[in-house]
Amino acid sequence: MAAPLDVDLWTGEDVRIADVDTALAQLRAQVSAETPSMRTSVMTHLAWVPDEWLDAARGALAGMAERHPSRTVLLTPDPGNAMNRIDATVSLECYQVPDVERSVCSEVIELRLLGARSHAPGSIVLPLLISDLPVFLRWRGLPTWGSPELEQLVDVIDRLVVDSTEWDDLPRAYAQLALLFDRVAVSDIAWARTSRWRHLLASLWPEIGDVRALRVQGTEAQALLLCGWLRSRLGRDDIELDHVEAERLEGIELDGKPAPFPPGDPPQPSDVLSEELDTFTRDPIYEAAVRAVAS
């Protein structure tokens, strides 16, 4: 991945969204005057990022900005703040296009929503959406089911990207997630990280059709989703799950017998998010797995 050629920055306190739009235009004009650039955004990428997730979110974005030139809007809520205002940081990152004397630029807008402003993200982001391009929302941590914040954002997006590994209310939270399936397409990074193992297990057909017990060494989300996947694919709800906690998916046993280890290395967080941002349709197999483990 190439290092950014230019990182231009604007910050402001107690701003209006019109101020953010003006700052973006000024930064683009400045970069265009110095380096020929192309504004080739392929989406608007929203991210709901409480403070405890901010560093991780910035790290994931840094690894994918070149591959997905977009307008990224990071929303950091601060509802307990006594002030009701929006503080903003706007940056423009440009990357050289190989063999062409031009660069591709991505826009990153960080908005800190103080006080009551944190309860109205829908109206705040609407003016920042790029017309006629898909809108993705990465929600860090456990979604606040039924909250005005989640409801407003679901109404303006095309795809919701979560990571149920970040949730501590499993499997109950999957029942809440399933209620959103008919409103918005959903991606789950925890599910994406089981892909190599699901392909491996599918290759064990037809023997795997008789499995009675699944033992998964990994995160709770990965264990539940793999069990839900098997139950839904096999049309059986009698498959027992034994979960051994680990930070990543390290092994699977079927009826006490270790499954082969799949080839390849686990993907990096930015790679997983990048792949999810290439997906635009619903995933019926994932939805069936969630419903199977939530029931």
C-alpha cells in the first residue's frame, strides 16, 4: 500500500455542516492546484464510533482508504457533554495512481457529536451523503437496538456492517439483529472471518451431514455462527455446541474429531472491512445462520 501523497487537514469547533462542506471544497481546490487529482469516490462510508473504538476504527480506515476511495464520516457520540454542538476534523488523503500522473483522493470527516446533537445523527449526515452512491454504515460495538440513533441511520443507509465479536450479549443480540434483515442488508465481520472454515467444512460432505456435536475454539460469535450455519444448512436444530474461548478461530472438532486446518492466513481487519464494502446484496446464508442460532 502506498503512503498518502498529501494529507490536508481542517478542524473546527461548534461547526455547522455547511462549514464542513466548505472546508472540503477548499481542501480539494488546494490539492488540485498542487497535484492533479481525481475525485473518484465509490461510496459514502459512515461509521458510528464511540470513544473506546476510535483508535481501532482509524486503524482499519488507514488500511483501506487507497482501495476504496470514498467519503468517510466518523461519528463519535458524546451524549453526556453539557454542550450541544458539533466539533469536526476534515482531511483529504491522496494516493498516486500507478503509471498515471494523477492521484486518487479520499475524504475523511470526523464529527464529535456533543450533548443533544448525538441523538440526531440522521439529519446531520444527510447533507454529507454523496448523491447516487451507496451508503454503508460500520457500527462499532453492540448496536443500541431500537434507539433513535440506530433507527435514523438505518433509514439512510444501504448496508449495515457490524462485528458481533464485539458484542457481549450473545446469542440474544442475534435475535435483535435479525429484526433488521428486511430493512437493510447486513454484513458481519465475525461471519466473514469464518469463511475459510466454512469452505473447509463444506468439503467434508456428505460425512458432515451426520455430525451431532461441534466444538469451536474461537470467539463466541464465531462459534455461534458456525453452529447456526450447520443447523440451517443441514436443516437440523439438534447439533450441540461446545465453545472454547480464544481471540481468533483456532480449531474445530466434529463429534470429537479435529477438522483439518484450512489453508491460508487469517485476513487483516482492513482487508475484511474492504471485502465487506465490495458487497451490495443481502446474504441469505448468513441471515439463516443468525436466525438458527437466535431461535
